[in-house]
Amino acid sequence: MAFSVNRHIQIWDADKREVITTLDFEDSSPMDMDWRRDGKYLAVGGNKGIKVWNCQDWDEECYVLEMPTVSLAIAWSFDGNFLASGNMDRTLAVLESDLLISGEDPQPWVMRGFPGKIRNLAWSEINAAIGAPLLASSSAEGVVIWEKLQDESLSWEASILTNHVDIIQNIEFSPKSFNLASAAADGWICLWDKNKQVSQILTGPEAGFSCLAWHPKGQLLAGGGDGGEIFIWAKSQQGKGFGEK
């Protein structure tokens, strides 16, 4: 397990109940971190960019992607091929992990034009037609879905989703699906049908939602309220929407 302490990241062996190593982020407190699904790399974001450690050799010098901003949200794609960073300066950076790990200059794709800082990132578990997963990012009240294009010069194509009227706190793709859920401070969880339009709006806490989570099989959806409430919805047997349990 990895957790941050001031400007450091400690790696903890929960079975042996001991600290394996302490990593120094140096430039700030870590803002977010994410393990690659194969457990081989740990990415950490913070002031001045991203650092990635090789989990097979913690003493090896980490890979660094320097940026003139603060990396607020970090997310590996499920296949491990891409690493995304949502940033304070209203940009989204996406890089191919193989280029970063190889020590070459990864030259990330940088997307701009957001209304505010990038708060949340989510990758789809499945790939689109080109063979790359979809990436969802949220900023202020909006969500943008990014799909990689075949033409490398055009990079990623954006689809904008708008329906919320307050800050989006969490986004997550349904398992093995392109359907997305977004939870916001307006008290709504919006279910987006194949990332194009809202198929259902779930409501609950007066103070708004702070988080959400899908069941691994996608049949249940949980939402956490800003006042400490937990709501759980179950998919109908006819497959037409969710009802509260």
C-alpha cells in the first residue's frame, strides 16, 4: 500500500506490517497516486509534474515528466498503455507509458480549453474501435470524453457532456462498458448512455454527492452523500435503468 506523508510516499507491506521504503516527491505533497494494474509501477502527481517509480526496484531513479503546473489527478488506463494527468492549469496531459518508462522523451498529448482545473479522471475498461480505451475528464460542471484517433497528428477527439449545475465530484465508467456515471454537488448522479446523452438521473442527498462506485459486475451503483449518507441502486431486471435498494 502507498500513502503520502508530507512530501514523501511510504510503501507499506500490509501482510508484514512494516514500511518497505520511503520515496521523496520533493517539490510538494503528493496530490494523487495510482498503481499500474500489473503492480509494476506507481505514478504520483504533484507540483511540477509526475514521477513514476519501478516497484521491482525502489532504489532505481524514478521516471519524471516535468510540467509547469500541479498534477491534481493521476490515472493509468486498465491496459497500462496510457497515463493521464489532470492539472491545475486547466490542461489534461496523456502519455504513452512505454515511452515514459523507456527513458525517452514521451512528448505527451496536452488538451486545453477547460473551464477550470481537472478534478477527476476515469478510463473505460474496454477499448474503442481503434484499440484504445476512452478517457473521461471532469472540470467544473462538465465532462469531456476523449477518444484516440487513428491519425496521430489529430491525437484525441473530444465529446462534451453537460447536464450538471454544480461541481462534479466523481466520475466512473461502468465495468466492461462505455456507460459513464457522474456524481456532483448538485445532488444528482447522471447516467450517460454510451457517453452521448443522459439516460437517467439519480437523486438523493440535499447537500449533494461526494463520490460514487460501481459494483464489479455493474449491477449495483453506490453514491456517497456530502452529509455522510450512502445510497445504493440496483439495475432493473429488464435492464432499463436503476432503482434504489
